[in-house]
Amino acid sequence: MNKKKINNTDLNKVFLRSTLLQGSWNFERMQALGFCYAMIPVINKLYYDNKKEKKKAVQRHLEFFNTHPYMVAPILGVVIAMEEKKANNSKINKSVINSIKIGLMGPLAGIGDPIFWGTIRPILSALGASLSINGSILGPIIFFLSFNIIRLSTLYYGIHYGYKKGLNIVKELNENLLKKLTEGSSILGLFIMGALVSKWTKINIPVVVSKIKEYQSNIIKITTIQNIFDQLIPGLIPLLLTLTCMWLLKKKINPLSIMMFIFLISILGNYFQILQN
């Protein structure tokens, strides 16, 4: 009997389908239908001559599954490698395949959130917003293209990497790789967002403290609270505002409530001439 083999064309079909992982997300099995949809090209090829096994393969990939939508790629690759072995009469049963899926989806979801939602997206958003503020249409274009290039590259190479490594990927992930990647991305994200605080957050307190008329030039020198803060520690008020927001978020305060509170303070502060653009 000829050995059944998955090639790059099959993996690329899975890659294209994986972009629709959450197209049928539901509260019962979450991403299960999307995962099964991505696996269909492989299932059709491996079990084309055995309808009973094909049906079982579809059923096992319709079981509960949920992970980060971009970090699903290596899981798909590993599962494809295992299905290939199973189709070639290897001693791999349903429980082993499902156990691998369940075992990987949690750790990879934990690394995907800080990397993509906590680091890459905020950085690219800030880059796009900085261009948009200056009136450039390149802002949203750069954000859209750069984020999707990273997203699609992760899916594409992740599937090929997972398939190539097979079950060996479990050993590699256990060697503190996930922990190092998570910590590294978190540090990078915090560093960049911290630098952006002083650049993006502008607070001006124009309350006049003193007016001094120079004797020779008759120029009136006005000192405001903002001038004093700028001389002592530039960017102190934006930093305090940022730290306050972080403290409120840790106290489980709704982010929308925090935003509405900042809007209210800004409007009232501008009306009473306490704050100024």
C-alpha cells in the first residue's frame, strides 16, 4: 500500500482556511467548527478511501477547541502530522490527538495574547495613529498592512513548523520557550508603551501662579502650574494619569468608565480654564 503523504499544497490549503477559524465561533464548542473546516483538505486526502475513518476524523475535530486565533497554526501542524501517521496505520488513537490539542491550546493562547494583543497591535496602532494625527492617509494603511503581514506570516509558518516538528514540538515548548517569549514580549511592550506615554499624553494646566513685569523691557513674565511641573519633572502629570489608569484597571474598573471619566474631567477642566489643549 502506498504511503499517504501531506505536501505543501495541502498545508497551504489549511493555511487559507485557518484565517476563517472564528467565522463560526459559538459558546458551546467555540473554535471547533473553524478548526475542523481548516482540517478538511487533509482529512479528505488521508481518508479518501475510508469513509468510516473520514467520518471519525471530522467528528474528533468538532470537539471543543479554543486558543489564540493566530497561535492555532502550530497546533494545526502537529495535528496534521498525527493524522498522517494515523492514516498510515500508526498506533495513534483519537484520545492522543485530542489530548495534544487540549494540551497545546492553553499555553499557546497564553503566549498569543501578550505578543499580539499586548505588544504588536498597540505598537502598530501607535505608529499608525502618529501618522494619522499629522493628516497622512498612510497611518491606517501601514497599520492594516503591517499587522496582517505579521498575522498571516505567523499562521503560514506556524502550520509548516508544527507539521515538520510533529510531536517534538511538545518537548520544545516545555523547555521554558513559552515563558521566555511571553516575558520578552511583555517587557518590549511595556518599554515602548512607556516611551509613548510622554509623547502622546499631553496635559496642560494653565493656572497662573505669578505675573512678574520686567523692569527694562516691560514684558510681563507669566508663570503657570504647567511651567513649574515642566521645570521640575517634564511629563510628570501624564505619567501620574497613566499610573492612575493602570491602578483603576487592576481594581477591575471598567475601561469604558475610565475613558468616560477622563472625558468628563477634560471637558470640565477646559470649561473652567483649569486644563487647556
